[in-house]
Amino acid sequence: MLDQNRTPYFQALLDYVDSGVQPFHTPGHMQGHGADRAFREFVGDNILAIDLTPMPGIDDLLQPTESIKEAQELAAEAYGADHTFFLVNGSTSGNQCMMMTAVNPGDKIAVPRNSHKSMLGGLVMSGAHPIYMQPAVDQEMHMDNAVTPETVERTLDRYPDVKAVYLVSPTYYGVAADLVTIERIVHERDKLLLIDEAWGPHFKFHNALPISATEAGADLSINSTHKMLSAFSQCAMLHQIGDRVRLDRLKAVLKMFLSTSPNLPMVASLDVARKQMATEGGALLSRTIELAQDVRRRLNEIEGIYSFGEELQGREGVFDLDPTKVTVRVTGLGYTGYEASEILRRRYNIQVELADLFNVVALFTIGTTEEAAERFVLAFQELARDDRPLDMYAPSGILEQRLTRQTYILPEIPPMRMLPRDAFLADTEFVQFRESAGRICAETLSPYPPGIPVISPGEEITPELIDYLRLELKAGVRIQGPYDDELRVIRVVKE
């Protein structure tokens, strides 16, 4: 057993600062001495002092032999992995590293349609052939759930030459898949199991949370330690288990994707976040879960508001739920989720994580206070008042229009006409989006958040998809990926 109270990498940075070394190396602000005064006064001297560069004694993220090596070993033990690697470009780079490690050009890989757009980046880079799996769709809640074991089994029976299965668990809404059963199905067929567990870095540290990917035995999995834990933004971890994945290939891929000049305070925050979870995680998460459950109970006492909980468990694609994700359905008040999110920010100075047509999603983490939770509930109590003013914050009516026309139903997966890599690299042209039906898309269109593509490079643009996206734009959603943010034109493969 390793001493999980240690933070070897953070300590190495402190030791360098305490030694009084005179720097003649990057970064150019030289431990803050050359930093802009206003910036330095705001962020403080200490963070600038440890913004250093890899060197002897501080270790190299690309080729760790000292403190980073020890910090990653501590993280591997804490998460139950054989090897853990620190990432400083988020789970985006983790998804791409997993795919580049697991598959070669032309290899088939089974992927769920509700994957983050970074999965598509991995497909383009690796040249792999995606076999899309349809996650269970809850039309009532207007959200995708997880892929079921039955779907995985049918996919592998139909495509026995699939080399790897890639899953998202939990979803942005906190819905977790039956990873234990899926792991058995995948490994019985001698396939690789890759898990995007970006939203579940806390699962391993509390028994009231869903089982983690490492506990389930995934060959490769990623955690966004900045999402639900205390690491800095962009910080993530990649975990490896077993001997199905070639470790030399994985390390070679990591060296391609990781920066040679990583932000060292970010790396240190990974070290410290691991220590915090390993030593205090149970108590911290117990308080967080209790707070979130109390807020959910109080929200459900408000007429017109609904926040789902364990009653969804057992629905198709809902094996387990993360209670720290609080999804609030606001359609009973006449608002879209986008409108409610805007009101919460402008009137109550509250910013939620996600808004969609029906819901807003709030994160309850180890950093959420009781005061913040109280303010959150009070905002919804005010929003639901019968005598709320008819002002700029009144419902726009877009929700009623969409419900009447049934256009809120998520469009089906469009037909794939080319591999993502081939379409991305093909000769392209721009056409009017409203007239693009039948053309092969060369871009990724992802309503954001959550960043799940509704169409990907190589897929045929359908009339249903055009209608859906135009109404999403009208409702206020941002579409990430296209060249034209307003989707007046779209990039397609030249005919």
C-alpha cells in the first residue's frame, strides 16, 4: 500500500521554489517577476512561482521518472488501475488517445451515438470505422440514456469483426450503464472495452455512487478530474487495466498528444485532487450527496418543477444514477431549459452547467455549499410563483410551438455514406443548410452543451435533421463544430 497522504509532484514544485533557484528558463514571466501587475495581484505570487517547466527534480510528463511517476502510481492505486496517466487537455485528449491506442485504420469500433464530439476526433485521427449503437432514448425526459447490454450484444453478434467497444457512462445527466454485464459480454468475445467516464471521477470513492469503470474492469477509461473533483480545468486521467492493451502503444500515443510544455500547476492539481479523494473522499462525497438529495426533494415540492431521481432506475438504459447531478425539468412552468438558464443567470446570478429544451442541469460537487444550495432552491421557488412579472423573462412560447408540432423528438441517426476520416479530408464546398438534404456532411454539428453530435462527417443530411437543428437554434441553443455558427451554410463533400 502506498501512502495516499503524499503529494510528490506538488511537493517537488514547492521544493524548487523554496530552494531559491535563479531561473533562466521558460516561462518568460520568470516565476511572476515579468507578469502584468494587475494579473499578478489578482492570481497571487504563489501560483506564478510554481508555473515552471519540466527539468531535473520537477520531472517530465512525457517521460516521468521521478515525482510524476510516483504521483501517477498513487493515482493508479487510488482508482484501482494498473497504470494511470495524467492529462492536461481534458478528456478530449483521453478519448482520442484511447481510440488511437485501440484501433488502426479500417478497424471497426462500436460507439454510442451520444458520445462527446472528441470521439469523432478520435475516429478521424485513427481512421477507424464506427459502428454506431443507439442508446436508449427517453422521449418524455428528452434525453439519451446509456447503451444497454442487449444493444452491445446485438452489435457484436452482427459485427463479429469489431475490435473494440467504446461507451459513455455516465451521461451528461448522470445516467450510468450496466458496466459489469457489458464488460463480461465484451471480454467474452475478446474485444477491448473503452469507457468515457469523464463525468464519473468521483464514483470510485463512495459506495452510494455507480460502479466505476476501473472497478468494472474496463481496459481503458478516462476521468475528467476537473468536472466533479477539485483539479484545475482541463485536468483528466487515463486509466489502463490488464494486458489486452499494448502498453508501449499507449505510451507512444500519449507522447504524441501531450504537450512538451504542460502547465505544471495543472499537473500538481491532479496530484492534490487524488490525495483529497483517497483520504477524505468518502466524507466529502457523503455531504455532497446528502445536499443534492435534499435539494431534489425540495424542488419536487414546487408545482411545475420536476427533478428526477432513483424512480428512473430500471428504465431502459438507466442502470444506475449519479445523485450529484440535479436535472430540473422546467416545461411545467412554460419555459424551455434555455430560457430558464438565462433567467437564472440574469435575474438570480446563478449559472447552471447545462440547458436543453426541457431541462437545466446543475452540478453538486464537493465545492457546493449549503448557502449555494439554498439560493438554488429559492430561485426556482421564485420562478414558479403565479404572480411572477410579465416582463422580458416571461416564456417566449417557443416550447408550445415545438410541442404542438412534435419537433422536439430527437432525429434518428442519419445514414453513413463515408468514413468520418474520408469525409473530413475530402474536397468540400458550402451549400445552404436548409437546402442540404441528401448531401454528405463534412462537419460535426453538436448542440452544446452537452456536445453530442447529431450529425458527423460522412453522414447524409436528412430533412428531419435540418428541421430539428433549425428549431434548436431558434430556441437558443449553440451549435458547435460548423464553420458557420448560425448554420446558414454547411460544409459538404463535393459531388
